[in-house]
Amino acid sequence: MAATYDEEIIKDLRTIFTLIEARTGHDFSNYKISTMYRRITKRANTHRIDNLPEYIEYLKRNPEEMDLLFQEVLINVTSFFRDPEAFDIIKKKALTELIAGKDEGSNLRIWVPGCSNGEEVYSLAIILQELMESMEKQLKVQIFGTDIDGAAIDHARKRIYPENIRENVSPERLEKFFTPKKGKYQLKNQIREMAVFAVHDVISDPPFANLDMISCRNLLIYLKPEAQNILLSNFNFALNRYGILFLGPSESKGETLSSFQVVDKKWRIFKASEPGTLPLNLTESPLMYENQRL
């Protein structure tokens, strides 16, 4: 059964969102109350604070705590080739066709919003490099990895990862695309050069455009339904006709993208069948806090 939050909790969370936004410039009011409440109370408990009003006063007295809270509420669960079967399917059913439909030397543009430390961006880059070699076709690949977390973006740009990525990256790929470096692995320039990283808020900042694919996996599930619909509308605008949308296994394109064709139902891969329309704007459709049930 969905959790219910009373007006006082909603009011306190709204206050905390305002404090975070004033400190970091990022607005978390479009995220599900259940997710935010759980993460905020977890952080408060580290100071043995068990109620939101007391934590609000603590935040006001200790502004640096808001930086730590910001890191706590970020959702940075990622790995190379997360859900290996999904990446096999996207390779066979989507990326192969995208490359086949391109002329030699033309552009292939992909956007990965909420990219965290860059593992998904580089996973796609590795697959694309493998396909271009096997299909003997070279394209100008640009994969735009964006996230609201500047520290995560800095990490992605450095492209250095811990030794335990061997659990998700095959020995063949490790040898071909990575260089061992002081007990860690660094991606080779061949893959790094495909990626462009930037700090960007997928909810409030304008979307990219003229894209062949968007991979937004396991972000929508943390957003309120109205925010999900607006985000999907932005994706519809951003994608070229026949562009690919790759979502997480628990996410849906909903009615917002009813015209999209299903490429793979299990792994939530869809194809745009019509040119995108102008996106909705969150500032023109504010999300409300009243009677929240999540």
C-alpha cells in the first residue's frame, strides 16, 4: 500500500527542498516524496535527529550539511553493462540498425541523462566501437552524458574506475578498451573521445535535440507522475524520427509516447515513429504537494 504523508511532513520537505535549491541550484520537488523522505531522514539520523523540524534548524545553522544532504539524495546506482541482457538486446535490436542506416562518416548522437560516474555512457561507447569495427563503418559518435552532480561528472571525465569493474566487464573488453593504472582501470582515449560530459538538470534545463537515441534508465521511477510525463515529452522532442528510447526495466513510456513502437517489451526499448513535438515546460505546470500519496 502506498505511503501517506501528512501536511506537516509535506511542508517540512518543501522547506528542505528550498534550502537545498538555494545552496546548490537544484530543485528536488519533482522527485517522489517517498524517495526524498527516506533519504533525508536517513541523513538526519546520522546526527541522531529523528524529526524534520529539528533537522531544518540544523541545516540552517550548518550550511555545509546541505552539501552532504545533496549527495545523500542523489541517486547514483550504476555499473558497466548494468543488466547485461538489456545491453545485448540494445546492441542487436537498436544500435546495429542505427549504424546500418547511417552514411560513412556521419553523426550519431546519443544522450544519457542522469549518467552518474559515466559507466553507462562508456558501456554504450564500447558497444558502438565494436559494432563499427564489425560492420566496417566509421561514424562520428557523440554520447552526451549529463548529471546534476558535478563531482560525478568530474569522475566520468577522468574515466578511471576501480578494479572490481572486472565483475561486469569481460576480460576481452578490459584488455582492449582499458589500461591498468595503479590497481585501477583507465579507459583508452578511443572510447573517451566519444563522450561529452556536462552538468545538466534533465528536469529544468532544456533538452538536447536531433538525437538518435536516449538512454534514461532507472530515473523515471524516482519522479512524480507529472514530472515523468513532462520528461517523456522532452525526450519525444529531442529524438529524431526512428530514434531509440531505452528505459529501465521498471519504467514505461506511458500514454505520453503512445505513438512509439515497442522494440523490446522486457527491456523497455522503444522507437519514435513520428517527428517530435515541442516539449512541455515544468515551469508552466508546477507540481503540487497537496494530498500526496506515493
